[in-house]
Amino acid sequence: QVQLVESGGGLVQAGGSLRLTCAGSGRTFSSYAMGWFRQAPGKERELVGSITSRGTTNYADSAKGRFTISRDNAKRTLYLAMNSLKPEDSGVYYCTLNLPLAPLWGQGTLVTVSS
């Protein structure tokens, strides 16, 4: 059974950087696309970006040029490097694994960007 565990969130000042990690388990990790979502208080969950099993990435406009998604299939790990953080980047960040029947979600990690 595949599980996802996010880490790396925390409190950072505007303009700072964070790197989130999503550790996966199970042999199916490398076969599927993955993504990062975030949810701010009172707002809907939104896509930050995604990466295919071969490493092709796509980003939301709000993340382009500042965030980088990467994955290490050998380590079953997904990363989200975030630079030039803004207060509006605050929220709970979730990683997902796009399994055929339904996406698998991690429990989330909180990112707070202070102004």
C-alpha cells in the first residue's frame, strides 16, 4: 500500500525559501504523475504544479519562476523548492500521487509566510 508523508513546512519571512519533501512508500511510486496542491484558510485547494513519471513539470501561474518540482524515483521522494515566498503562498501543502482509480493524498505540511 502506497503512503505519502510531507515534511519541510514552517514559518519563513517573505522573500525566503523552503523546500518541501514528500516521501512515498510502495513499488508504484515511480510509475505515476505526482503533484503539489495547497489550501489557504477559507479558500479552496489549488494546484501548485505537477510532474510526470518521467520528470516533465507544469506549474500554476502563481508558481512559475519561483517554485520547482522534482522527484527522485529511486528514493520515492517528491520535492517542492519554493523561492521568493510571499504571504499569499501560506497554506497547507499537500502532495498527491495520481493512481489510476483515485489520487492518493498526503496529510499536508503547513507553510506560513510572514510579511
